[in-house]
Amino acid sequence: MSAIARSTEPRLDSVTCASPAGLHRMAYWEWGDPDNDRVLLCVHGLTRTGRDFDLLAQALQGDYRVVCPDVVGRGRSDWLIDPAGYVVPQYVADMVALIARLAPARLDWVGTSMGGLIGLGLAGAALVSPALRPSRGRWGLDATPDVPLGRMVFNDIGPALDLDGLSRIGSYVGQDIRFASFQQAVDYVHAVSQGFGPHDDAGWAALTEHVFHEQDGQWVKHYDLRIAQPFALQTPDATTAAEALLWRAWDHLPMPALVLRGAQSDILSAETAQQMVSRNANARCVEFLGVGHAPTLRSEDQIEAVRRFLLTA
């Protein structure tokens, strides 16, 4: 294994993406051999960053080129001019631009919460648009489905969304909260992220390090607070229509899929997880006790569940 493949720190790069308002830069963190054409794309949740996957990436970087983007509006990525663009279709388009840059021969996917919805949106788009299908390690307008999207992990997310859980998240997403010390920021993340399950002090500090940054002597959120605006405008009718599209994509998902669920999740219900498995023969579910929304993929059992699924023939 090369020195790059054994790295304990990721490389930072970016790709230029387009929206109706213009161009923006999406940053991504990369682990493992950059010449490895087997790519694992890990996409984070609504208010998180690509650095959430550090421990998972370290465990898999010998087998994959692991790429963990900061979705636009978060982390090291640009903020959009028009906040109406903070929606899944724009995120899918950005991932297509990233995939074109990476040119994988095989692409596997791990998506936590919002990242799972982006993955499902990407898979759904590939079902109807040959332009989004991979071919000979390239993604482009002349592509044909020679090389299919590989395995997909959906971390505590599914086509049906629990409205109470969404309301809980929506209650703090757009708040401009500032702290005088990093420890106060850690305490805040701990308080609003009980669903992450048990972590020691070092674990909570790691979960805070990349989602707050110091600015003018204060610790502030890493993301554009305007990501809350499209989130707040969701109506019951729009949610119902979106769920219908997501279920259609899920029902026709052709690749092996692993659903991870926190046993106390208020986003992915046990009933929805069971329905996902019953409606798609390619899917199976693993549940983690003592965890809600969402498993952080930092513990040995969670990492091993993902590793075994992705690497088992």
C-alpha cells in the first residue's frame, strides 16, 4: 500500500459547477490513491461536511479513492448567489460535475440523510437519462450504461420522511448562533445531535471541528444560513409529490443497497425501512441500537457494516 493510501489526512480539491445563477466551486476531501479508478463517494447530511467521513474513509482508503464533498453552501465550498438553489436537484447536478472530474470505472455511494436523498436522486436521473450513466470510466453526453453505478448505502434516510423529525431539524438550521469558545460550540453540537448516539469528549470535538469555525473571535456555523429557506418553504403537497418520485426511484434501483437505521431515528421510521426492503429485492437493512438520526459511521460496528457490504463479492 502506498504512502498516499495510508494517509491520515485528506487532500483538498474542488470542482466548478453550474447553477441558473452562475458558476460555483464545490470543495471535496480525498483519501487514498488518486489513480484508483474505484471511487467511493460519501455525501453528508444537511448541516454537516465531508469531514464527517474521516474514520470511514481511513478504513476504506486502501480499497477505494474515497471522495467526500462539502455540498455547496457548506464547509469549504462556495455559497450560492440564489438560495433557491439549495435543493436536491442542484446537488445532484453538482455531483454529476464531480463524477465527470473523477472519471471512475466503478462508483459506490454512501449518503447520510440528505446525502442519501442526493444519491437516490442521482440514481433516479440515471434511470431516465443516458447522459448520467457511466461508461468506460467516463461520465458524459456520449455515455452508455456499460459500467453501472455500484453499491449504495443510505444512512438513516428513505423515500418517506418523518415530518416531526424534519420540524426538529428545521427549528435550528437557520439560527445565527455564535459562541465565545470552541467548547461552547461542542456543547451545542452535543445538545442538538443526541441522535448521533454515544461519543466520548474527543468524538464530540471531532464532530464539531469542521462544522464551526472561528470568525472575529467567535465560533460560528460553517454553512450559509440561507440553506434553511427552501427547507422552510416545503408544503405537505410538495413533500407528497417528492416522496412519490423518490419511491419510484427506489422501486427501480437496480444495484445492491444497504439501509442503515438508528433504532431511535425520527427521520427514517421502522415502517419505512421495512417497506424499503420489501419493495426492493436488492436492499437489506442494518439497525443500530442506542442511536437516532443519524449514525455517524465513526464506531467500529457501523464502519464494519459499511465495509462488509461494499467489499463483499
